[in-house]
Amino acid sequence: MKRIPCLLLSACVLAGGGALTGLTACTTADYSVGILQLIGHEALDDATLGFQDALKDAMDKAGKSVYFDVQNAQGEPSTCTTIANGFAAKGYDLVLGNATAALQACYASMQDIPILGTSVTVYSAALSLDNFDDEDPNAVTGFNVSGTSDLAPLEDQAQMIVDLFPNVRKVGILYCSSESNSKYQAEIVTNYLESLGDGYQCTEYTFSDSNDLSAIAQQVASASDVIYIPTDNTVANNAEIVRAASIEAKTPVIAGEKGICKGCGIASLSIDYYELGVITGEMAAEILLEGADVSKMPIRKIGKEQCRYLYNAELCEEFGITPPDGYEEVGAAG
């Protein structure tokens, strides 16, 4: 087992015990795990928590302990690289990359440490894998990366637009241009709606970062009948900007996940990111406690049957929308 001296680290947690910090936690834990989270918002926070809870539970049952070095890059890819390089230098037993940019930084920095991704939609796009089939449940990378995908049933999300707004045709799709997973989702939703042959016009509106989100949000809201937002981290962290533009233009939002729905959407078909983190933590336990080979572990997903239809009661009232039967209230933002 690795017992690594550490300096100036973030919060540490030992399975079966309380919180410790610094050198003591590192030298007493049986395993050390680095967690690189791209940015702080509900979905990613839930995935990190689920991962930690599941791995700690497995360690408790095995009579072992685990140290977590949890780092947040605050949405900066360059910070992701710095943190990932630090994890590599410390020689952790396993590293989690939470969100695409975090996983990419870990993959670029480490060749020998097992890496798991979570909150990553499409691994072929995230890791530039030409011969990787994301639809194949048995597909493996063949190198030191595996993990879980947060890909929701995109065609069912698109069908929500049809069901909730049968008379609209102009659909604006809003996402950050630097998030390859968002681009993938936008294409799937566009293809589905336009294949219906009912005159749907889907237009992509992209922004580079949070600085130009406000202007683009106002543009998409004024030019569209309804807005679709995929699982986009930048929007999730700035949902209040989209909410303001949406209300001002009276253009509702269909969201790709629960956190965005709480912030600015009227409805969503969402996976549970805590459960996604739990699945990823179980994979980590298989690697650390059972010796599983990460290169031979297929990417895992949450089943469609575990996704939930959600609605934002406050915004539904704002737009005069009555959610269909079977939708659950998502709660208010904050």
C-alpha cells in the first residue's frame, strides 16, 4: 500500500473515521485517491459525493481505509492540468476525473495510474478515440481509463419538447463551444427533431465562456420558441443568467439534467448524479480491493429506467405550463 507524505492538501476523509488533514491522513490510509472536479455545481458535487460514499463503504466492509484529495479546478482547464500533474507526482493509487476537462487532464498526465471518469457523456469524443463505440456496453478503452457516462436518453429529452410544446417549431440549443459532449448532445437532439418531418428548425447558439453567456442567452431566447440545454457545465454553473434571459423573453427551457432544471429549466429527463458517482465508486473498489484491470472495464451507464422526468414548479407557473402526469417536482434553485 502507498503511504505518501503530503503537504498543503485539501480535505481528507478516512473510511470508517472522521476527517483528517495533511500528513496524518496520508500516512495512515491504506489507499490514496485523487479527485479532480472541474467546477462546483449540483450535478458534479453529487457525483463526487456518491463516489466517495460508495468507495468508503467498500473500504469499511474490507477493513481498509482511504484518503481522498479533493480538488476543484473552478472551471479552468489550465488548473485541471496543474492539479492532475500534482496527482501524478504524488503517485496516488487511483484518480477520478469528474467532468470531461478533468478527465482529459488526468489522461494527459498519467499513464500508469488507474483513472476513472464520471459526469462524462461521450468517451470517444472526450478522449479522441476513433474506434471506440460509445453505444457498445462492452466497449473498453484498452488503456488506463474507464468510468461512467452521464448520457441521458437524448431522443426522449427531445420528445419532451414535442409533448410539452406541440405548436412550437423554432428550437434554440445553447451550450459552451469548448464542451465536446454538449456538441454531441446537440447533434442528437437536432437529428431527432428534424427527422420528425414536422418543420422543426434547430439552431445552435454557442458561447466560449461565462463572460459571453449573457449576450448569447438573450439572443437564443429572443430568436427561439423553446430552448434546449444539454448537460453543459458552464451553463450549470451560471444558470441564473439563462433564467433571466428566458423569463424576459418568455422562452422556456428544457434542461439536460436536474441541476440546470432547478436553475433555469421548466422540465428535464435527468439521471441521478449521486447514483452515477456510486457506480463509479464501486468500480474504484473493484480496482483497489479486487485487482480489476481498469483497461478491461467497460464504461458504465445509468439505465433509462432509472432516469426521472422532473419539473420546476416555480418556472412552470411563470410560463403557465402544467406538467404531465408522472413528472416529479425538482425543487427550487439554491
